[in-house]
Amino acid sequence: MSCETAKEAWNTLQEAFQGNERTRQMQVLNLRREFEMLRMKEAETIKKYFDRLLAVVNKIRLLREDLPDRRIVEKVLVSLL
């Protein structure tokens, strides 16, 4: 498996580490579900909860999926109630 151009090398690496488009869509779907189901635990600090939330958000964004900051702020405010 040799690549003649940088684009071919990039595409090969991308598919190897992210999977094909169908795999990426499934990953995004699972991460969005995880994002929606995320709630702050009883004994958890706001910082720990926010760190968990941002970890999911970063995974979603790494898959080139749009998740606006406004939606993240809404999620934090609703989850704290």
C-alpha cells in the first residue's frame, strides 16, 4: 500500500483511524446520544461534569460534526437543574 500523493496518504490514514463514512456516521450518532443522555452525578463537582461533557464534545468535533457552543451552554444549564 503505497501512496503517490499527500492526499492519497491522508485519505488512507483517515480511513484507517476514523473508518469509512458509515462508521463515522455511527460514531457521531452514538456520541450525540451520549451527549444528550449525559447528566451531572449527585456527588460530582461542576468541573468534573464539565470535563466529561467537553470530552464528548471534542470527540464529536474531531469527527467533523457541527456542535455549536450555544448548544453546549444549553446542555450545561439544563443538566444542572
